[in-house]
Amino acid sequence: VSLLLKSAGYDVYSAATGGEGLELAKKNLPDIILLDVVLPDEDGISLCRRLKSDPKTSGAYIVLFSAIKLTPDDKVKGLKAGAEEYLTKPVGNEELLARLKAFARIKTADDRLREKMGEYKEFSDLAVGRELKMIEMEKEIATLKKTLERERHAAA
């Protein structure tokens, strides 16, 4: 799989264990993680949960792989753990590349949406702050007008 992905232009980081995979993911912040369900130190579903619960890696799209025949419950567990997809090996090269391209498009759109939402929130916060400042200023102006009116009345 690594050779296929590299030849298709993907940057590939490989890990032999879940612990290594977690560290690589935190260091490299990949867009997509292909995660085997059977790992020597932990199961891929629990690693998926850990990746999704960490703010640094939670945005990665996770595709769980399994060479073992899956029950529908197994797939549900993986998806509930946060995986975006659950594939059973062997997966054809063309299908895998097509799915990864689709995930890359979704991830790009998701990232752009999050960026725009962040910009909107920032702008909204500024606008709300300005609106509150204007309300404060209007109150201060009204108080000053009353004070001026009292002073003019007292001077007359």
C-alpha cells in the first residue's frame, strides 16, 4: 500500500505499532490516516478514538483497514470511534486511490469551511465588540447631555 500511495504522489509515513502511529500523526498532522485494525500493541479502533480525541489529530480523516472478515457491528464500532471509512482487505488499488482522492476533496472542503467559520467568528466578535462599545458610548453621551442640560438650566 505504501508503494502504491507514494507512486500516486502521496506523502506516506508508516508505523509498525499504534504508539508509533500516534507519534507520527502528532508530528506530521496528516490529512488522511490509513489505520489497520490489528496492531501489535493496541487495536486500531481504540487508536482511532485516541486520534479523534486529540485536538492536534482530530481533523484527520481515518480509514480503518481489516484483513479479518467483519460483522456489521465491527464496522459500526469503527465508525462510532470516529473513522470516516472502514475497508476490508484486500482492496483494489483503483478503488483505494479513488476513495483517497474523494477523502482528499472532502478534507480540503472541510478545512476551507473551518477556516471561513473561524474568520466569520473573528469578524463577528469584532462587530459585537464594536456594537457594545457603541452602546456604552451612547449611554455616556446621553449622560453627558443630561449633565450639560442641568448645568445650562442651573446657570440660567
